[in-house]
Amino acid sequence: MTMRQPNPAPAHLATTGQAVDVARGFSLKAVDLNFIANPYPTYNALREHNPVAHLPDGSYFLSSYADCLAVYKDAKLFSSDKKAEFLPKFGDGLLYQHHTTSLIFNDPPLHTRVRKIIAGALSARAVAEMEAPMVALTDRLLDGIAAEGGTDLIADFAAAVPIEVIGNLLAIPQAERSPLRGWSLAILGALEPAPEPDVLVDGERAVREFLVYLRDLVADRRKHPGDPSRDVLTRLIQGEQGGEQLTEVELLHNVIFILNAGHETTTNLIGNGLYALLEWPSEKARLVADPSLINSAVEEFLRFESPVQIGNRLATTDTVVGGVAMPAGTFITIGIAAANRDPAEFHDPDRLDIGRSHNRHVAFASGVHFCVGLNIARMEGRIAIGRFLARFPNYRLSAPAMRGGRARFRGFLTFPVSVA
């Protein structure tokens, strides 16, 4: 199969009039399959013609890098607490309890307490000690792919890597890890702007089943604690020495959060990166010829195809964003993927450049909510993509890849390749 040189993601819609119409009529709750396949022309239209877009539901969508960064940086003015947003969306059930208790959707003091505990177990030394087991795991998976002559890159590689890493981080027994990916996908699927009723039912079920499993795991870990410098679950149970401990509800839901945050995003990073290299064969050849570019390549994959495409905040008081007045209580969507293609910040942003410098993307957010596990994600991306490419530089699609069909999380459900 011959891959053509891009641009695979066109920078603009056909005409200025069409771009203006798309930007002014945009609604996150009514996107179509064309948007799911390639949202970037729409994001470019928004940034050029309606950068602070007033959506039909009364919320605003930000698409410029400067506006998104400003909102990220002011955690007091722009709250991450999602109770007001999620109660009408989820109802007062387990899904609501989970998403309003986890680290990412909270403000201080809960955010500060949980983040400090988790960050303490993700020290530079702890992450460095993960590298050798990560290499061994990746090589075992690559051996299996070589034996078969091909694989589904998502199920058998991109998703398998983070599940094992997070499983090891939480010391979840190997034989008990098979449901983790399904639970994660179901819980995160409910975060879409307009989830179908069956998605909410699946999310509620997944939280319930996950909690049943975790109660037994936590009870066992209380009796048999691990090394808190490496075992995140033990550290969460014990809390900070001399400090406040998490409640049982906070503990359980933040363990679920750790799995979800560490699984879906890294799966998408690996899958998106390897797919982007197929669409940009000159960049793939460049990385094969110079593996030392892998670190900047990973940063470019994060910018070019951000695994998490949107974030959300709530204005806590009357404010102005991008010249637009917003009253207290306004819901704001941060267009991460749009910001990461802003030509005001990135030269030739619709081009994949694995050697790009000055790459200050916001794929890991910014401010107090920047991703606590970013160094693990970078390590996983570097090892998984780098070693896959070294082993199979001529990999190719064996059937069309299938996107996940979501606006918030950008990745693939299936990505079949041949390596023979």
C-alpha cells in the first residue's frame, strides 16, 4: 500500500463563506462523522472567525492558544469543579459521584491533597525505575506481533502497554486486569458532550463493577501494604505522613481516575503517533533514520493529534475572555486541539514536524491542573513508538483503521497493520 504525502488534515474549509458558516453554527453537541474523522478544519474556522464561540446551550468554546492558556492559568477564576455541569447530565448516581470526586474535576483543597499524594509516588526516581520493565513489556508485545506478522495496534499494543504500566503502578494482580480497559472506556465515554442514554447506563455499570472490585483490593492492601514509594495504591491509603488521609469514597474514585487518565490518553498517544507517521511518510523515514528525535516526536504527536481534545471550566465570577464578557456560572470549553494548531503559537501548525522546537503544546493542560502523570506518558510514548518503529519500520495498514467516534478523546478503536 502506497501512502501519499499530505496534507492529510486540510487547514481550511473550501471557501471563506463556508468557514464562517461553520464557525457561527458550531455546536459540540451536534458534531457529525466528518468532524469526528477530521475536526481540524472546523477548529481552524472557529479560531479565524469565531474564536470565543457562543454555543447554542449558552456555553462558550475557546479555540485560540492565548485564550485557552489564560483560562488554564487562573484556577481561581475558572473552576474545575463539575457538580453543576454533571448533575443534570448524569443524575445523582455512581457516575456522578465518580466524576465529581476524581482529581481532575476538583478544585483545592481536595485537588491539592490528592495531587500531592499521587505526585509523591511518581517521583523522577520512581518513573526511571519503570523504564526497564516497560522496555521488557514492549519487547514481549513486539515479539508476539512479529510471530503473527501483524496485529490490531490498539488492542494488542497501544492499549496493552498503559494497562500493564498502570496495573503495575497500583500493584493490581496480573490475572485481574482483563476488565480494566472495558471499565475505563465506558466511564470516559460518558464525558462526551452529548452521550446517548445507553452510554450513561454503561458508564454507571462500569463504575459500580469497578468499585466492587476495588473495595476488595483496598481491603487486602490495608492488610498487606506495599512500598509507598512505588505502590500508588498503598500511598493513597496511607496518605501523607502527618497529613490528612483520603476518605474511602475519595480513595476509591481516585484509583479509578488514575487508571482512566493513564490508560486512554496513552493508548491514544501511541495509536495516533503511529498512524500520523503513516500519513507523513517523510517524517517516518526521518525518525527511522534518526531515532534520537523520538523525544521531540512524542511532543509533536501530542500537539498534532492531542489525545484529549477538549477540557472544561466554570467561570466563578463575572469575567472577560478574549474580549467577550461572561457572567459568573458560564460554562467554558477549552479547545485543546484547536489551541495546539494555532498559527499564532506554532509555525505551519497543520504540518507534522517531528523535530519541532518551541513546542509549548497544551496537551497536558497547564497551570495547577497540568497532568500529574505526564512523565510516565512521555516515557510510554517514547519507548512504545520508538521500539515499534525500530522493529517494524515498514509497517502498513492491512485494513482501514476505525476512529473511536468521540469528540473529547481522539484515538482509534481498531488500527490493523501488517509487519511482514
